Amino acid sequence: MSNRLNRYRPFTGLGTAIFFALLTSNAWASVPNNQADMNQSGDDNVATIVQAPDPDGIRLQAYITQVGDQNAAEIIQENSSEENVARITQDGNGNFLASILQTNNSTQNEATVNQGGDGNFALIHQWFDSESNLATIEQGGDNNQAEVHQEDGSVQNEAWITQGGDGNYALVFQDDNSELNYAEVDQGGDGNTAEVYQGFNSELNQASINQAGDGNTAEIDQEASQENVADIDQSGNNNVQATILQIDGAEHNLASIHQSGNGNDAFIDQSQGMDNVANVDQSGDGNLAFVNMVGHEYDVVTVMQSGNGNVVQYNP
């Protein structure tokens, strides 16, 4: 998988505005509702909000709104804070970063990035034993990139990525003993790529990818997991491949791929598991479906392809 570990990196730039709130237990009264708001108009601006309560903070809220091109925004909420809300809104083109970091035992986090325009990049990072996280990225336009990372013992995570336009890339990374994860990626347009990775002893995961258009690629990887559900739905022509992998001791898995159009390719591998169900439904010409249940027990495989030149390999 490409760009899997695109870790958080600090950034610098011209037109920088920084709101740093290192809040202590004696400082709550001086910061009503623990809320920070920042609005910027114009191009080439950088905005940063840091909220780090010590020892325990609740209901941290941070909002950044930028109108213009080539802007960057960053929100950091950390150190055992609870009920956090972070939202970044960018209206313009070529905004090179919208980053939200919620970490260090923070719970009940909500992170939202909304970008309107072309060529934007969004990143949400929720990790280090953070719980009950919700991450949402919405991008409208062409050539955008969105990534959500929920990992390192985080539980009850939800990740939603919606992209409208052409040439978009979306990645959801839920990893390292994370539990009760749900990931959904919805891309509309041409040339999109979507990746969902849930692995390394993560449990009770669900992943769904829905792409409409031409030349799309979708991949779901649930590794060393239990009771997983994976669903990929691609509609259009020349969707290069839809791949679902549930491997290394996976149990009670359900995988389903549905592609409509010409030149589609589907691959399902449920490894070292039992009670697995795999469904592949491709309609059109030149489709290929390859289903390999490694270490399979009680498997149910259904492949339906309509059209000419289709190839099916089950390889039991």
C-alpha cells in the first residue's frame, strides 16, 4: 500500500498565526469553554492551534477557517483531554495541508476537515490509546488527497472520507490493537484510488469503499483481525482492481466486491480463517475474479459475472 505511514510533520510558512493554549487545571476560567477560533482570508497563510490541558481537560474546541489559496492549517489536542472537537474549513485551491492531531489518551474526539477546491491535502491523526474517535474528511474538486490514521490502541474509531472529482486519493489506516473500527470511503469521479488498512490484532472492524467512475482502484486489508466485514462497490469502466485481504488468523469474515462495467478486476483472499463468505459480482466484459480462501473452513463463495471474456478462479 502506498503512503501508508505518512506521519504527522510540523510545518512552517509565511503569514503564520499561532494560538497556543497550554491549559492547566487553574486556567479553565480564563479560557471560556476551552474554545479557540481562527479566521484567515487571503493566500499563503499558516494557522496553528495547540490545546494541551494538564492534567485533565474536557470539551476542548478548536476551529480554523481559511478563505484563499495555498494556505495551511493545523490543530493539536492532546494529553488526556476529553470530548474534543476540531474543525478545519478551507475554501480555495492548492491548500497544501489541513492537519488535525488528537493524541495521548484523549477520548471522545471529533475531527472534521472540509476542503473546497482543487489540489488540496487533508490529514487526521488520532492515536496513542485514544478512544471513541470520529474523523471526517470532505473534499470537493480534482487531484485531492485525504488520509485518516487511527492507531496504537485506539478503540471505537469511525473514519469517513468523501471526495468528489477526478484523480483523488484516500487512505484510512486503523492499526496496532485498535478495536471496533469502522471505515468508509466514497469517491465520485475518474481515476480515484482508495485504501483501507485495519491490521495487527485489530478486532471487530468494518470497512466499505464506494467508487463511481472510470479507472478507480480500491483495496481493503484486514490483517490478524476477527469478525470483519469488508465491502467494495465500484461502478464504471476500467476499474483496475478491487482487492480484499483478510489474513493471518482472521475469523467470521465477510467480503463482497461488486463492479459494473468493462475491464474490471477483483481479488479476494481470506487467509487463515473460518466461517468466511466471499461474494464477487461483476457485470460487463473483460472481468477477472480470483478468490482464494487460504486455510478456509465453512466458506461460501459466490461469483456472478455477466458478459464476454470473463475469467473465474476459485482455487480451493
